[in-house]
Amino acid sequence: MTVHAHSSFAQWHSKGRHASYLRTMKSPGAILDLLEIQRPAGDMSRPALPDIVLMEDMLGCSRVRGDLGGGRFDMMTEKGILAVAAPNFATTVINDESHRLRSLAFPMAQWQGVLDEAADGRFSFDSSCIYGRMFDSPAIRSALRNLWALCEEEGAPSRLLARAAGLEILAELCRLGGAPLATAKGGLAPWAQRRCLELMRARLSEDISLDELAAEARLSPFHFARMFKQSVGLPPRVYLTRLRMEKACELLETTDLPVTEIAQEVGYSSNQVLARVFVKHQRMSPTDYRRAMRDPLRVIALQ
């Protein structure tokens, strides 16, 4: 069994020898760790860690040599190029120039069972041929960009967002690695859809997870996410945001609760987070919305 001096990629970059290079980290309950790292030229090798790590080069134009678990390489990088480092492998990385990376770390303890269910046991972290390759994937880059933007709005991503985004990205990595995940056919059974929507409404103020919703429907998280979208027309996370916005609007219209309390009622950590999400969806702040709804002349002026 591999013994790790550090428990995760995130811990290594926050407390290990490379801690001074860490610029940003967003970690939601050890489901998914997002890090931005600015590193100088030189030897950036690290010990074996129990995470699969996806990296995006934010600058490019640097020669890099090493081994990420799939054999030695020596190449020039490009902006936006992606690479994956294998879990439980002491990586070797030597850069000729300073560089900036955005990394997404998947702790194996959180993801092995999910992938086993999704791939019917055909995927192996140990044998995937994706490791150490430099590759381009517009789908993954888009997912990373969206995930990062949502984290800028909401702070640490919710458990629902972390699992859903992780599954989307891992599904593409599995496809690129030669073990595509089987897609679910059809939507949720009516009873499962009803129970899941009831659960989302009942626990609107909580950080409900994709795993909990999937368990309610008696499905794996991977298949549940796809079947939910087929049935409802939106991914679970997007539907939950819609429910939260509807509830926030209702409370702003019908109560005098402070915006801070409304934020907590609908599952956001602060009034600032609620305001960022609210402006994105309603094109005005919660306070302006409340004033507009109580003054019909303001409603007409804002239209």
C-alpha cells in the first residue's frame, strides 16, 4: 500500500515544498480541489499523492520534460494544453521557464466508486492511457472555465456543483483514455423525479449533494445526472439555482427579511454571494428587485 507524506494534492500545495507557488485554492469538502499555481523555472517534481490531477497550462510557450505516469516526455507546451498526472505516482517535471497552471485534483477516495459504477468496472485509475499525454479538449477547457467562473461567483463550489462538474470532466477523460462511460437511456421514472424535486425544495437552504439526490432515485450519480437532465431539461445544479432564485424572489416580494437572512434561507453563504448570483439571473440586485416589486412605477421604469 502506498504511504503518503501528504494526504492530497491540495495539502501538498498548501503545506508542502511548493506552498509558496499557490495563488488560489477552492476546496469543497474534499470532493474536488481547484488550484491555480504560479511556478518558476526549474525542477517542480513532487511525491506520489492519492489524487488524479488534471492541469491546464495558462501561458504556454515553455519547454517541459518529465514523467506524469505515462512515460517520459520532452516538448514545448501551448496555452490551453491539458495534461493528467496519475495517482500514486511520484511525478517528474522540469520547466525551462516560469509558468502558470490551473489544476483540478480528484481525490481517489471520493471518485473510485463513482467511476466503477459509471463504467461498469471497465475504468482503472492505474491503467488509463491518458496519463502524461499533452492533449487538447475544447469540452474539458469549457467545463473548467465554467467551473472556475461559478466558483468566482459562489466561493467554494457546492457539493452538487463539484460532483456534477467532476463527472462531466472525468467522463471526457475516460472517453479520451479509451474507456467511455455508458450513457443512460431515457429519463427518470415519474416517482423518482417527483421525490428528487421534493427533496431539493425541502432542503433548499442546505448544501445538498448529487449523491444524495441520486440515492433518492436509486441510481448512480453519473446516470442520475444525465437522466435528470433528460427529464427536467436542465442539469440538477442549474435547476437548483432556479429554485433558489424563485424562492429568493418570493421572500423579497412578500417579507421584510434582511437580504442576509434570505441568502441563508436559499442556501448561499452570504448576501454578497446571493447578490452576485441574483444579478446574473435577474439583472438587478436583490434590494433593487424588492423596491421594484413594491413600486409599480419602478417596475415600468426598469422594463
